[in-house]
Amino acid sequence: MGGGDGGRGERPVDNFGRVTIIVQERRQAEGLDAHVPIILRDGALYDSDLDRFFLDLPLNGTRSPHSLRACGYDVVIWVRFLAAARGKTVWAAERNDIDAFHRARRREDAGFRISAASWNRSVASLEKLYRWAELDGLIAVTPFTHRTAWRRGHGGRRGQIALHNEAYERAAKRSDVRFVQLEDYRVFRDVGLRGLAIDGSERPGARDRNGMRNALFAELLVTTGLRLEEASFLLAGELAALIAQGSRSRQAWLELPLALTKGDRGRRVLLPKRLLAQITTYMGVERASAAIKFANRAGWKAIERPILVHRPTPGALGLGLIGGGAMLLDALTPEERGRLVICDDVGAPREAAVLWLTEVGQPVQPNSWEAIFARASKRCADAGVAVRVSPHQLRHSFAVHMLAMLIQQRLRAAAAPAGDMESYRQLLGDPLQQVQRLLGHASLTTTYIYLDHIVSRADTVDAAVEELLALVPSARAS
């Protein structure tokens, strides 16, 4: 258990001297354990108990490769600091070590100083580590100091007493939410992703070969609030089943499986029917062509540890494995979804199962979408438009605009007759809670950050207020 599998080594993220303690992002293991980080000293396992903590992370709610990797780097910086600056092991840390770590990380020279938000993320990782160690009996008390705080309830729920880690910085309580105005988004989509001219006309030779696919992916993010990993690993069969259902409604509910979402919470998101129609076209033309190339070129051989499955039945809860056995869709991690290969009736691999494919039929990975968005942003800049967009910004954009629209509807409903207002309240509920459910936030506190940015949609709210004032009888009229 002491060795890795040749994964990437540690990045230069601290200034604590040349301590030969590194983190590897991957290890020799099957399934999600392959993404569990491992900390080494001089090529050997640093500490077996610390390794047990990392291996327990997926059981304690930390399951995405991104979160596992972030926790590994947070912990290794702390371990290196303790060894180089304090002469201690990870289990000997005390409160004064936390204070010294804070000085080193938050008051260091500008070139090495981290942001308050990064500091708070580090504290969250270390608190998780020491809570685990305390429960496991490795330490008598954590090096953090806590105080009790009254946490206000939301949506009619009662408040409660909660423990607050005093190492957190209040300055980082409000996140820097970067979102995109819809007008800028349209320019980014058409000019950056589709390769059109500023006036919307075609530019011969300048159009992105995957422009339709890329624009559709951006539309999916901005209209649903999906996380990048969630959207990247949707299965074509999941969308095909939704399309086949048919409905007179303008939108359709898409059920996100537990293991695909952050924290295994699962949720439902609304997809506009017009977007589903465009995805249908993509699946029938561009994706179908990519799948043919995948089959002709034995593309499945380029997928690491492919999972060969029978073609699923629309609406099925599981997948049949070639050679026998089955697996539930709810249990498939994003990484496993990217390895699914659908076979024909005789067991020959035909196509990758995910929705979004490269020109030769390989799954488009999340980091590839990041590169595609960066390239599109540069294309906008070259066209004289300063628009820079990342996939996660589109999730923020969805949240801000959706919250503004829901507030607008609530203001309109405030002037409706009592009966209508009551039925509206039952249908919609509190706007913040509605956005919380759509985004999959575990805590409403996380969703609250978007309230600070509603001012950027003042036109939407102001228009709603004007309508409200027009509906409410004036004092003179009464």
C-alpha cells in the first residue's frame, strides 16, 4: 500500500523548504480508490493512519476525483509545514501550530500568500482530518478551537446551535461569484464557440468543426446549472429516454443519479424542450458520425479499463455487463461513466456511452471543455469582444439569473388575490430554496451568496417592482 502507480507528483504550492514529502494523485487500485491521494516520504508511505484517512474519504462523502485531489494537496502542505517549520508529525499538531500555519499562509510575501477562500478550504480539509482522527482515537483533541454559534433556520425551520471553527476567516465568507450577463453569453456562444462573425453571419473557414456540439454544451450549463463533471458524463441513453417520453410542457425533468452528483445527493434539473430538440439533432448527426468512427477505428482500445455493456433499454435502472452481471446506473461514478462502451448484439464494442463525444467518438473530458472555453474566449478577444467565460461561470450565471427571475415572479404574485398567491407559494416555494434544489447545494447558506449579485440584475427586479406598483391600488384610489 506504500507505492503509487506513477501518478503526477506534487506541484510547487508552498514555501516551507525542500522537504521530501510529496502527494500522488493516483494509486494502484480499482474504482474510486484509484483517485484517492497518497502521501509519500522518500518514496515510502508517510503514515499508515493518514493513509487510512484518505481511503475512508469516499465513505465519508468525499467522492469526486477533484475533491479528493484538493484534499490531498491541502493535507500535504500542512504535513510539510509541520515537518519543516515545526519539527512535528501530523498527529502531534497543537493550536499554536495552526496559528503559525496561518501566519505562513496568509501573512507571507505576496508571491506565496494564499487567498482567504483558499485558506478556508484548507481549514475544511484539515478539520475533516482531525475529526476523523479524534473519532478513531488517534488524538485526544483536535488542534482547532471551536465556539458555539446560533445558526438561523431558513424556510420556517427552527434555528440550531452549531460548532464554528475559529480558524475560518470571515473575510472569505462571501464567495467571488463570477457570472456572465446573458448578452455577453450570446456573443461567447456564437462568436467564441460557433465561430460566427460579430453580426451573426458565417465566416468561411473560421467555423469550429465542433461548434454545434460546443454551443449545445454551453446551453446545457447555462440553462440547468449543472456542474462541469455532471454535464460531461451524462449518458446518451439518459437523454434519449427523456426525449422519448414526450410532453406538452415546455420543460422536462432530468433525474441526476446519486453517484453523478456532488455528495451523492442526486437531484432533478429542468431541461428546456427546445434544448432537447437540439440535442436530438446532435445525437442523430454529429454524435452518430463520431460513433461510427469509434467503431471502425476500435476506439474502445484507447479507453483505460473500458467497461463493456449491452445496449441499455430506455428507462432501465441498470446496465448488463458483457460476460455476465449488471451494474446500477445510480452507482456509477463519473469516471466509470466515461469508461462505458456499448456493444452490439454479438458483443462487439460500438460506441462510448456518454453523450458528448470527440470527432472520433471518444468521451470529451472535463479538462477538454475547459480548454474549449478558453479557446473560445480567445476567439472573442481576437474579434474585439472582451468576453472570457469558463464552464463554472455558466453555473453561477444560471443561479443568479434564475434567482432574479424567481424573485420577479414572487413580486408579481404578491399583488395577486390571496387564493392565487397560496397556490403559487405551494407550486414555487421560497426562491432561494428552489435555486438550492436546482443547484444541488447541501446548505442554503451556500445559495445565499447569489443574493449579493442580484443587484447586477437590477433591471429584472426593477421591472417586477414597477409591475407590482402598477397592480397595487394607490392610496388616492382607495
